Amino acid sequence: TAGHRYLLLIDPQWKTQAGQPLDGSVKKRYAFTASNADHEQPDPNNWELTPPTLDTVEPLIISFGEMLDFGTARKVITACSNNEEIIEISQQADWDGTRVKIFPSKPWTAGRYTLALNPRLEDLAGNSLERPFEVDLSSETTDFAKKLTLTFEINQ
């Protein structure tokens, strides 16, 4: 319930994502205040892109407008140039999960770039680009997928 405080205890008997038991020394307590439910998927159409400068390795900055969980998708973004050549990049998420910086391994050149987004990228409520967290599986299937590519240009 929104506004109520809760305590989450992590039981050392729980298993990791790989199915391994947690280290017995793990005992975590998290206190938090619940907020309103979030049923909206992240929408790349609402993200703000700040293009880098030509002939630099400055980052492309993507601002999401909400916190996203980068632990849900290891390789969040793939970048391609005009000729569909995959560009080697590294990604750095801000500590609060509201932005990511995309650094190229070589200086940016002029042209149009396409970013392919990992559909498993989620917000903190578990809503992914692919589908909302809460889906009624008994009803007809709906295509929840959001646009999974973004484009930007670097001019001369």
C-alpha cells in the first residue's frame, strides 16, 4: 500500500539466479516506503538523447525520465552505423539508473546511428520494454512491445 513502511528480509536459504544457495553469511534487511503502483512500460519514444560531438569519444547520453534496472539486461544497447556495422561500445549507467552513457571505442564519425534496445530492460516495477509486469495471461494476447530502436545523427 502506498505510503506504508515495509521491511524486507533476505533469507540465507534462498537460491541465487543460478540456483546456488546464498552464502550463509548473507542476512540483509531493507526498510522502505511503498509508492504508488507503476503499470506503465518504459517508453523509448519519451527518452531524451544527447548526441556526442563529432570526432570525439564523448558519450552519447540517454536520459530515461525514470529509474531503470540495468541488472535485468547485461547488454542493454547495441549501436550500428549507417552501413549497419556494429560499433564497439561500452555503457555506463548513472548510479540512480535514470541515464546511461554510451562510449564508442573509436571517435564518432558523421552520420546516422541506430541503437537496438534489449527488450528485457525493465523499470524498477518490473515493466520491461517487451511487456508490462502484470499481464492477464487468461485474456487475449496484446502486443505490448514498444519501439526497440532509436536513431540519432552526428553532423559535420
